Amino acid sequence: MKPSPEAVAWGKRQASKSPRWTDAKWNEIGTILGLTLAEEASDDQAKAETSAVVESWRDAA
């Protein structure tokens, strides 16, 4: 079931009113929570990491 056009318009209006978090804010929250926020990986890097994870799982089995 798709939302009505009025509901979509309302959602867009609400989203435009919401504050946007900057990279500095995300980093501040990450620091507070003790997290390291990763930067977006390139496709090659993501494939290499995925391959390494799959191999480690295979070795563990």
C-alpha cells in the first residue's frame, strides 16, 4: 500500500524542517559513545574487506 500524495508531501515538509547533522556532530557523538565512524570505502576496498571476512568465516568453520 503506497502512501497518499498528501502524506508524501507532509513527510517532505517535515523532513525539510528537521535539523541536519554535520560531520563534526557525528564525530562528537561517536567520541561520546566510544565509536569510530568509518569513512565510505571505495568499491575495491569494500570487496577486499568482504573477501577477507568470508575467508575468515570459512577458516573458522
